[in-house]
Amino acid sequence: MIQVDRLTKCFPQPGGSVLTAVNDLSFSVAEGEVYGLLGPNGAGKTTTLRMLLGLLSPTSGQASIAGFGSSTHPDEVKRRVGLVSASAGLYQGLTVREMLLFFADLYAVQPEEARTELNRLSYLLNLDEFLDQRCGTLSTGQRQRVNLARALIHRPPVMLLDEPTLGLDVLGAQVVTEYIELLRNEGKSAILTTHHLDDAERLCTRFGLLHKGILVIEGTLHQLRARTGCTRLVEIFLKLSEIGPALSQWHR
């Protein structure tokens, strides 16, 4: 469902140097799989998601979603993707109901189908109590639940979750955790970037660890444990941060 093939992105720097944010990156995500794309700040995670969405052109390589190239058919890609990001905003003057139906209309969802999906998401994400409240009056946790519903209103087969729990308290983060479990149960393909490694360990079916734009190790938790000798994902992450590209010998 998601295919990344030798994706590279370079940014020119002052003085004529070049920053390679993503370096020859390849991985795939099957239906029903939650892929944890992990790494420290500056590893290239968000740059990768932007290229997948067609928002950023790669220097070389290609990416596709459901068979549509991110560079060649970006509109088709966007129709099939739901994006959850900590930086996403809401239309303050609209009610939650109005905003969700507005986004459904943007994706050309038929009105009756949109109302049915709105009711389903309201039940799953506990939106009923503030559906007719203006978005500008919502709490942080309520706003995040609306963002989660907005990403699913057009029933996309693929989800991209970029630091979805950033800035949330324990209860807000639990809503996101349950949301990812819902995605997995519905058979959607998802990529999750997060610094909450305990959550990633519990929710993701497979992991790719980035270091300075390079995918240095990839696999299930069982495979990562066997390759690194570490037990927990946080220990694997710390070992990656210390050794960096030297770990790539196990992946290659």
C-alpha cells in the first residue's frame, strides 16, 4: 500500500554545501500494518512524510501510495491519505460538525455518506458532547480528537501520523493510542512518527530507525532485539543514537 524506493532529499546550504535530509531510503508498508518510522530530531522523518504526500519533490527516488506516484499523481495520493499532525489547526468559527462535514465535502464524499461517517466517528472518538460547539472553544484534548476524526472522514486506506501525541496530557495521548488500535483493526496502512517509544513498541507491527536520513535498521521488535541484543525499543533507539550508521551492516 505504501512503497518508498531509494528516496533522497538534499537541501542546498549557505556557502555551497548540501544537507542530505533523507538518504537512499527504501521501505514498504502493507495493508493493516502500522510502521513506526523512528529517529531523533533531524533524522528525516517529517521530510519523508512530506515527500510521500507529494508536498516536497525528492532529489531522487520515488514514493507511491496505493499504486499512485507521490510526484506524478499527488492529488490521487492525497485522496487516499489521512494526515494527523500535532501542528494541524481547526477553523475556529465553525462547529465540530460543520468542520467535519466541510472536509468531507472537500474530498467529494456524498452528503449521506458523510453524515453516516460523522456519526460513526462521533461514537468512536466521543465527540457527541461537543459536536455543535465552535472549534475555537475546545480544549486541547477535544481539538486533537477532532483532528483525528478529520483525518478519517473520507475513509482513506492510508494514514500518516506525525507526532500525534505532541503536547497532549496522559488522557489525550490515550485517545491517540486507542485511535491507532482502531486503524489497525480496520486494516488501514499507517506510518507513525513519535518520540513516545513505549507507545510505539506496543502499537507498531514493524519499525524503521532513521539516523541522519539513513535507514540503519528495520524489522519487527523480535528482529530488532535479535540484531541489537537489546530488549526494549528505547534501548535499541539509544544504541542507534550512539553507533549510528555502523548499525546499517545488520540491515544490509
